Amino acid sequence: MMTDEPQKMLNISWDMFHRDCRELAQKIIEVGRFEKMVAITRGGLFPAGIIARELNIRHIDSISIASYDEYFQGELRLIKPPMIEGDGEGVLFVDELVDTGKTLAFISKSSYRNNICQGKRRKVR
């Protein structure tokens, strides 16, 4: 399903980006301990790197889901599943933004998941 209007863009500096990632890492610490991380590509790779360093997470993987074609959101499709094993407890999923919530819903419902999304869900913004 394509939308007719392009997504709005917000330009920020690297300093602002690092500051925001560090602030988010502090909020994540308050929520609980995470031992593994899954970055949602492509946008989640950059904040995941900074947050992983702040939280001292070394077990990092990625999941690749395509939903945007340039500026328009279409149907979600899985390109690469994460390879992290376990019951999902202690796994932090990182993306660069939350707009519709469809990506997280897609991850939660995907058949590949190997129980990775069975852990407690905790939102941090």
C-alpha cells in the first residue's frame, strides 16, 4: 500500500544525533538490562552503534525489512532475519524512528523469529 505524499524530513547535526542517542541510552538503562541488540536496517544501524557502546552491548545483529521506496511507505517484506538465539529476553531492537508502528508489529508476527520476540516488550522513547 503506497501513500501519495512524501514523508517529511528533519535534518539534525551529528552532535544532536549523538546527544539524543546517549539520552535514549540513559532511558533504556532505567527500563532494564539488555545483553543483545538487533538493529533494524538501514536507519537503525547508526543509533544502534552509539547505544550499544553506551550500554556495553557486544552481541549485535541486524534485521533487514524493506518498507520504503525512496520516500513512500509500501508493503513490508523481510530481506534478512536476525540470527540471535534465545527466548527474546534481554534483546533490544533499535530503529531510527517510529512512525506507524508497522515495523515492530511485522517483526513480532514474523515466522522467522525463533522465539526472539517472545520476551517482555518495553517501549522506550
